[in-house]
Amino acid sequence: MLFNFGKLVSMTTLVTVLSTLSTFSTSTAAAPRPLVPRAQCAATLSTASTHAYHLGGTAADLGAWGAIQNTIEDFYNLMLADGSTDLDVADSTTIGKLALRQDRNAWISQLNGSNDDAGGHVLRQWVVLALLKVSDYRNAHGQDGSAYVNSAKIVYDLIAAEWDTSVCGGGVWWSSAHTYKNAITNELFLHTSANLYNRLGDSTYLNNAQQTWTWLLNSGMRNSQGLWNDGLTSSCQNNGQTTWTYNQGVVASGLAELYLATGDSSLLTQAEITLDAAISLKTQNGILKESCDNADPTSTCDNDQAMFKGLWMKHLQFYLDRAPDRVSKYADFIGAQESAVYHYATGADWTVGNVWYAPSNGGSLFTAETQTSGLAAHVCAAKYGPC
């Protein structure tokens, strides 16, 4: 069933907010709703739409490039799920204007030397994913999405040039400073490489995806529990740093894209080693919990970290998009996350905080990053929760 929720805010407001800067506050928390099961699909899509329009129609902090790119991707992910068109704002955003120009030098000027989340103005690989999702929407509506794909290829090529075999035998550098090789940069490169191969059929992308997975598998970054630590030391050993949730989700979606490209079902087995480890070890009372999350006012998450659980949910959705026969295995868990977001993390005026596992006691952050994180959880549940 498709849902059309109507235009709740003006397109001008939506576009303006993608380039404005202000903040939510922890004071927006409301009394928690009782944690009970919710009917999925229609109700969940309706909730997702409400969160999306709040994110687009209030002065959320979308000055951070990570929030901008993931919000754009989430808007288009929602519209592809519910058939709506009201959040089609990409052409008027910074990355949309750059995409339409298809100018390599303009992208280089904007990107400022960051390969994933090294700070600065852009998270390059999140840009690629946002551009590809807009292209999917354009194609689904009989429109020309080629400018977005072409720009995704431009940005991808800038990242691919950062592959370096002289240190740790391969891998893409975290940033142009060439000081760190980590999991998320290369998990994203696995995903974007396989994704572009599945779209365009260019064997260069497939070779890059296969090479990246081989390197990741042999890097030692996945620990004995099945979780990916943050990265490598200067001597190319697992640095033992935090097993952030998003690392566990992005690798799975990348492996699913590579599975689609090759038909190798062992890749899904590898993905589920990590997904299942995250469900077992990165939860409290069955709900995702980042190590820095705390319902009390001792939470230490920064804005980026507060978004990671939503990225896990989004990339679980992308995994199931490519491996639909696995939906029944994860449906109940997906539904539980959405229910927790709705009952525990949703505050006043439909703002969403970063603490999902329990009612906030003053520790939940309410930011644009946490809002788009909640949106991702709702869309994932609307598609693959227990309807």
C-alpha cells in the first residue's frame, strides 16, 4: 500500500533548513509512553512521515555534512517506501546543485580532503550513498537521475584514488592526512563499489569491491566476538577501539551488494556473523545501545555517535533489500527497535533522542542527527518489521 500524507510544510522551508544552523535541546523530552507492541507498516510509515516533516520543517542543526547527507538519503528512502513526493528537495541542496553541475573540480573544492567522517565539510562516502538514493527516486518516477549517478561516480573516483597498498597491504585511508585506516571507510567503499557495479556493470567496481572485502576480512579489525573494532594501529593491528553499531551494519549492506553482484551466498553468512553479534552484544533489554548512550545525564555521545544506531537500522534495511529471504529472521528485532524509538526516544513535538533502550532521564541528546536516526529506524520497520 502507498501512503500520501500531504504537504505539511512548504518546500521553501524544507530547502532552507538543510542549510541552516540551530539545535534541539534535551528539554524537549516528554514523559515516556508505555512500551507495548505497535501495529507495523501503515502506522509506522505514518510515524516516519511525521518525523521526516518535523526534521524538514523545524530549525534542526543540519549544518553538519553528515546530518545533511544522511537526512537527504533518509528523505528519499522514505519516499521510495511510501510513494510520496513532498520531500523531493535534493536539487535545491548543496550536494544537489553540485550533482547537477557534474563538475569534478567543484566537487574537489567542496569535499575538502575528507574520505568518510574525518571532520571538515563533508563525509565523502555518505555523499555517494545520498546521490545514489536520489537517483533511485528519480528513476522510480520516470525522471532522469543520470546527473546524480555521474556525480556519485566523480566522488567515488576521488575516494578510490586513496587506496594504498604500501601501508597495511591495502585499504582506503580515513582522510587525506594518511594517518589512519579504519573499518567504516572501507566498509563504505565495499558498499559503494558493489552498488555501482550492480547499477553500471563496470568490472572495475566489482574488482574494487572484491579486493576491499578480501582486505577487510584479512585486516584483523573483526574481533573474536564477530564485531568490527574502529580501525588499525600504526603497526596494522586491531586497535581495540569501540565497536560502534554503524560499523556492524554498513559491512552487512556492503556484503549484500557484493552478494547480488556475485551470487556468493557465503557473503550473507559473513554479514550475519556481525549482524547477530551486534544484536547479542550491542543491546540492552533487546534494544540497540551505543557504549556512550546513557539515559541519565552522563551520556558521552557526540552528535555523530548519536546517529550510529539509525545507520545500523538503515543498513540492515539495505541488507534485507538485497536478501529478502532473511527478513523473517530479523523482523521481530526490527519491530522492537521501532517501538523503542516511538515509546522511549520520542519527545515533545516529535523530536527523537539518541537513547532508545530506556526512557530518558536527562541523558538523551535531541539533535538533527538523532532525528534522522529515528527516521531510519521507522522506515526500516515499515518495510521489514512484523506486519
